[in-house]
Amino acid sequence: MPLIKVSGLNIRMTKRKLCPVCGEKPVAVNCHHGDKIYYRSRCDSCIRKSRRLKPRAPLWFKQGYRKKGKCDRCGFKSKSDRQMFVFHVDGDLQNVDWNNLKTVCANCQIDLFLNQSGWVMSPSVQGF
């Protein structure tokens, strides 16, 4: 990596990533500490315009699976969707076969983690 002298500082140049929001401009420089450069997560124009990445829907949601109001392990009926989580029985997050997906309550989620059952919790996005 080439060293560039800027106002008396030796700065090591690295290739900046493109902005994940617009995909066009490089991410903005946040600050310099010594010869290290710290970058922001978005480009200057996306920061000024308050543009952010839209949350991606999980694969199970795209395939039409929805969280149930009842736990598949204990039968608990939830009042809120936030109490329920989607788990992959075989541990493969790419396998979105409905037989592989289970809706589990918060209590059973803790039990699954403590017993190391092999079930893997799907990444969830607010509102899914």
C-alpha cells in the first residue's frame, strides 16, 4: 500500500469500499489516527440525505413462511409477535423447507440454547 504525505502526516492509502446504500460512491472518511484511516458506513451524499439500507427479509419470509401465534414445542399462545422466533431444525439457514422451520417462544428458545439441540435461530428483522 502506498504511503502519501498529507499536511505532514504519512497516511497509508487503502482502497475504499463502495457505499452499500447507493453502490456508486466510496464510503466517507471518518477520521485519521496516526497513519490509520477510519471510514464511515455510507458515502457523504447518503449521509446528508439520511438514506439508509432497507432491512432484508429473511429467506423463510420470502418463501411464504410466517411466524405462528403458537409455539411448536410447548403450545404457548403469544400476545405479541415479538415473543416468537423462527428456528431451523437441521441447523442449515439456507434450508427453508416448511418442515425444517419451527416457530418457538422465548422460553423454549432459552431451553434450546441451553440444551444445545442443534436448532439454529433464523436471523429476524423487525416486523417479520
